[in-house]
Amino acid sequence: MSALTRSDAWQALTHKAGVMAGLSIRQLFDADPGRFERFSLRAGPLLIDYSKQHIDPGTIELLQALARQQDLTGWTARLFAGERVNHTESRAALHMALRNRSARPMRVDGIDVMPHVRAVLARMRAFSEEVRSGRATGSTGEPFQTVINIGIGGSALGPAMVVEALRAGACGPRVRFVSNVDHRHIAEALRDLRPESTLFVVASKTFTTQETMTNAATARAWLSDALGPAAVARH
């Protein structure tokens, strides 16, 4: 067991979870008619309803005690301050900078990263609009009919969820995802496609992930065999 799981706060929460597991959600609502109001909140247009979980006010108190024990407030402050909280890679973890639509600066080593973030997002938007409109073309001048995302984990699941959620109102190229290192996955994705009208997006933080780079190499070879090595950069 780690120091965390041996701690008093963790052990108390584990015991509480065992007690709550013996109660049905119906029993919890019968005992507390105001349960929905107590265990739900709104964030803008979103409703977050956690009233149908096996929790009660005591559970919340124990969760807060665990957060205090682990200095969650301090770590949150360090995260937003751009400190290198990712110790395995000695990097800051400013994922929220990509979602920052305010004028608030976000700094790493004293440097505001937001101008760079906004510039990159603007380039991404301009390029994606060119692809959807057909202005962006492959090496033969054809617009792209299919976009294939090559990634794994969050570099595949997140984009796939967005595509699925917006599918009903989608316009532009169809989108496919390749994440499995098994060659059959990318072979099936490419089966009915033409290289001249196919665009690949290789999504990776470090470009060292074995599955992603193996599939990227397969895509490169597929393009190069059909269109020549010089054409790869356009796709």
C-alpha cells in the first residue's frame, strides 16, 4: 500500500464507501427528499447531477478531508502558476491554456504562453476551414475527401467523441480514426480510399509513442508508394 492508501483520510473514505454500498439509491432519495438539490449544480448551461451516486453529506466531508490532506488547493495553485507539476517529464501541465478565452495570462518560467497558444489555435482554425471548404488540396490538386486521425489514448478518444457528437450537423470531409497498432486497423481505414484525396493528422504530444509512429509510418509509405515521396508533405 502507498502512503496515500494507508492514510487516515483514505481509510475513512474506504470504510464510508463500504457502508454506502449497502444502501440503494432509492433508499437515499427516500431518506432525503432534497437530495437532488443538495447533490447537483449548474455551470453555465451544464447540469452536473451526482445525486444518483452512493454518497451523503458525510461522504463529501471525507472527500474534502482527503483533499486537504493531499494539499489539493496548493497543487491547484501550482498547476495554474505554470510550475512543473508533471515530475516524470519535468514539464508544466497547462492544458487549460488551450481553453483560456479570457485576457488572463498563463505563465511558464515567467513567460506568458497565451500569445503563442492563440497564434497556434488561429493557424489550426484557418487550416481546418481550408480543408472543409476544399481550398486545401493534396499534391494533385484534389480537395480532401477523408481525414484520418492517427493517435492513441486522448489523442484519439477526445477527437473521436467530438466527431461523434457533431456528426448530425457535420460538413466537409469524412473523418476516420486509427489507434490500434494491429495493421488491420489502418488497413481497414484505407481500404476504400484514394491517396490523392486523403489527409492524415498525426496527433501526439511527444511523437515517440510506438503505436502512433508505427501507423504514421504506414500512412507515409501508402502515400509515397502511390504519389511519390515528395507528395507526402501535402497530405
